[in-house]
Amino acid sequence: MFRELQEMQAKRFAYKFCILTFMLRKIKAIQPYNNFINEIAALFNVTHEFAIQRFMTFGTKQI
């Protein structure tokens, strides 16, 4: 259980470290959604899947 907690915390840190929240807030969302994810992935030099996960966690915090 403790190792799972550490893995979850490490993943959360990686998302926030590689794509900083204050920088993500400054990017204007463009439509469609897929283009915005591609822009994030290219800008921060991360994979498409990584950008999707970060954007999803960012979006849930904004509501």
C-alpha cells in the first residue's frame, strides 16, 4: 500500500513538474480539444498521453 501511494505521488509530481500549472494557465485553449493537447505536448516536449493526463488533472482542479 505504501509503495502504491509513493508511485501515485511520484506521478502527480512528474505531471506538475514537467508541465507547470502557471504556464498551463497562460496557454489559451484552442478548439478542437485534440489540437490543444498537441500544442501542450509540443510546447513542453512530452508525449501526447502525458499531456492528456496533465490536462485532465488540470481541468478537474479548475472546476
